Amino acid sequence: MNKQPGTQIKLTNVSIVRMKKGGKRFEIACYQNKVSEFRSGVETDLSEVLQIEQIFANVPKGLVAKKDDWTKCFQTDDMNKVIEEILRKGELQINNLERSHQLSSLSREIATLVSEMTVDPNTNRKHTVGMIEKIMSEIGFSVKADKPAKAQALELIKKLSSEEGESTLPIRRARMRIRITMPGKDAKRIKDNIMKEVEETEEDDMGQEWEAIVQINPSAFRTITDLVNNETKGKGRVEVMGNV
């Protein structure tokens, strides 16, 4: 069916991908959740992604774009090529239902990261994802759609670590367990600086060579390895022994 410029086509339950080019706005109407599948390569058939193979000026109003406009702006009269460019490079407009689904998935991802990155300090065991999700709800943690999951997971850990009260989950960052070795003469010079980054010392033997087994927060690992490598001129070693 040939759609003339200005034709109105009403669609429902649609995901819109929008792109501005040459001072004009172009939109395509897609099935929900199919845009991400196409961009990731899971779906390759355009007919499975598009609700209708048409280029719009405004999907909600059902206003079809003029062919002269998109031909001039995209320098081609091949509609499929234009649609594919919009689909790959355009901005996905998220409706309320999709936004709710996205936030729910992001919340789950944050809870999973927190579970992986922390332990209960009383038992040294990990909390379940379900327990993390429950406490997120209890403290009213606000998930932000435009912020990476890991950044929000670290923010949640900080919040939970500082909270007090019966409803708060006992939590701390899972520590790295490392072995540090270096010549004793180097250790006498830099040991104090290294120990500032240590949470707990398991072994500390000083002789001609210094060997220590310690627990640290993961964020301190780079600082310690840089210090050992730079100050011992390659004679010192930092070995990861696992997490606790």
C-alpha cells in the first residue's frame, strides 16, 4: 500500500526510534524490546523489528515523513537503508511500560553486583540477591536509569555500610587477600605506606626479605601494586590469593 506524504497511520504498543538529520526529525515504529535485539545482532530481520516499514515525521501523531525530506537528508532513496541507519544510530524513546521494565532489570543487576562484591561481616558469607533487593526497597534506594549499574552498586554499598538500625543489612566490601614480598631494605623504606592501605594483617615476617599476607579493599590494590613496582624496581611482588 503506497503511503502518500501527510498520510496518518495510528499505531499502539510501539517503541519509537528517533533521529534528527539535516534539520528534520525522522522516526520509525518498532516492536517493543526488538530494537536492542537488532542492535546486539540477535535479530537481523527488519520485518521482525518494525511494526510497519515506513519513515515517520511523528509516530504518535501517525504523520509519515515526506520522501523528498528523507531522500535529501540521507542522500539515498532506498527506504530500507534509511530505516536501518535510524535503527542503528537513532535515539530510542522509552515509554512508561518499557521504562518500568528497564528499571526493574537495572535494579536486579545492581542487587546482583552488590551480592558479588560484599559479604556479611559476621559470617563472611555473601547475602543473596533477594536479600539485597529487599533492603533496597526498605531503605527506598532510588534506581537511576541513566547511571551505570556498577556506580549505583557502589553507592548502595556505601549507604548500607553507613546506615544504623535493625532493618539494615550487615555488610562490607569483600576483601582481596594478597601476599606481598620484597627485599627487606626496600620494605623498611615503604612498608608504612603500604600498611596504610591494609584492612587486616594475617602474617608479617621481616628478615632479609619481607613477606606479608594481608587483606585489602579492592580499591587499594592498584595503589599497592604501583607502590611496590615503582619503589622496588621490579624486585617486589604482589600476588592475589583470593577474596574473603
